[in-house]
Amino acid sequence: MRTEADENYLKEIYTLGLDHEHVTTSMLADRLGYSPATITGQLKKLAGLQWVMYEPYQGVTLTNAGRAIALEVIRHHRLIEAYLTQALNIPWDKVHAEAEILEHALSEYLEERIDNLLGHPTTDPHGSPIPSINGQILNPVRLRLADLSVGDRAEIVEVNDHNPELLTHLDQLKLYPLVQITVIAVEPIDGLITILASGQTHILGQTSARQIIVKRL
């Protein structure tokens, strides 16, 4: 029987793998807050269960079985976020922490009821794709706002939901998924990016801009 820790590791390996060819123990240690030794021990356990392929100093990848579990947990998480936002009007900067707790306890019955109630949503409040019931997911190209140049026009697709302070800030600026932006200026030294969105100009630092996924228009 899998544990919450098992599910959290598999989910984070999947998420980190979207942006990195090799997921390392140090990446997982930074994301999960555990020591490298603890991470290594858990990865060996997951490898023994045939949910990951792990070689010391070579990184870790999910097996098909591990990926299926990761996507099931991610589906629970993002459906819960959508429900908390739409049905209970909980702000988008608070739903992630709640979903982290509830994702492990969601039954298939309740999952189906939430999915039906919300009309089978395809994205969560942060724009992240919700896996289908059969484990299919459509991940867009991971183009960051920080990667754009002056004059580029784009639409916000997704915002990283791990930083509540960033979400609060973007909420104040009204920078949400589906909002269209134009890059007006990029500072050559510190990389500050000035954008135009809904008739307003905003300045974002590189750290914030790298947490915003966009698609060019």
C-alpha cells in the first residue's frame, strides 16, 4: 500500500521532470525540504516498488506505473483546487496548501462528483492542466515570461502555485491565465521586465517572470 510520502515524491518527480531532463536528489531536497540522505532512502524504496528508475548521481525517472500514480494524485490536487476556488470562493493563493492535504484522502466517488459538479474542468485555477480520469494530460510548451523579448505578445497559460506570495502579488496586478501581455522593456543588467496587460504597465523581476508560463501570440 502506498503512503502519502510515496505519492508526494512521485508527484514532485513528475513536476520537476517537466522542466529538467534529469531530476536529481538535490532538486527533490530543495522542493520537499528533506536531507539528501532521506531523499536517497526514499528513492531506493520507490525503485524497489518499481515506481521509479534510480541510479546514484544519474537522477531519477518515473516508470509507467509511477507516472500513473503521480498523475492520479495531480488530478486529485487540481480538481480540489478548482472546487475550492469555484464552489467555496477560496482565493487562488490559498487553495494549494489545502489541496496538498486533501489530495491523499479523495475517494474515486468524491473525485467523480467534484468533476461532474464542475463540468469536467481541464485546468485548475492556476492554469495547470488537469489529467483525465484515464491518466492523459496535455502539457503546453514550457515557455516562460522571462524568456520573452521586447515586442513579444503572449498569453499567460499557467502560474506556479507553490509560492502564495507570488500569487497574491499577481492577483493584485490582475495577471491571471488567459490574460494577454506585451513586453515593453527588458533591463539589460538585472533583467527587470516591463509588460503591458489590460491597459496597465507592470514591472516584474526575473524570479517572478520565471514562474509564469506563456504562449506566444
